Amino acid sequence: MARITVEDCVEFVDNRFALCILATRRARQLASGATPLVQTQRNKSAVVALREVATGKVRFEGDVRAALSKPPPTRGVLEAAVSATEVDRAKGPDPFHRWERKDTPRGV
């Protein structure tokens, strides 16, 4: 299977929107370090996620509507945002933060 298409995945997930959500959630798991369920050859996480769906190895647990109504876990994203803020604070004050209009040269 050199190229993965939506038609390959629709057999396992009837709704294309649900397919998009499923592949996105799985791709995020793979990007976070989850072990792929299919053999990969340096493919991007989105391609690997679609291949896993196309082979039937990844699917929603239980009812699709119930799975779609739950928000995805955001723990990793929030931790990354917090650590980025801490890094910015460690650098010190932003020199451009105190820039005032009166400091702007005339004619600019």
C-alpha cells in the first residue's frame, strides 16, 4: 500500500468526519511517542495513523458519537504552553515591551 486514501479507511469508519477525528487523535498519540501498530518507514505520524485505521488496528472504543462528544486529552499541549511561558520569563523582561509612542522618532 504505497499511498493511503480515505476510501481505504471508510470500510472501518463510515463517517468521514469521524475518520478525521480518529486519525488526528491517533497521530497526536504517535507524535507524543506511542508505538506504531503497523510497520513504518520514516512516515509522518498522520500517514501512520491512517494506515493503522485502514488495516483495522485503530478504531473508536464503543459508540462513535460518544467518542466524538468527549474532548481529546490536552495535557501535553498545556504542559508545553506552560513550559514555554516559563522559558520566556527566565529570559527576563522584553526590551520592546516598554517601547512608548514618545520614543518613536518623528516622521516614522
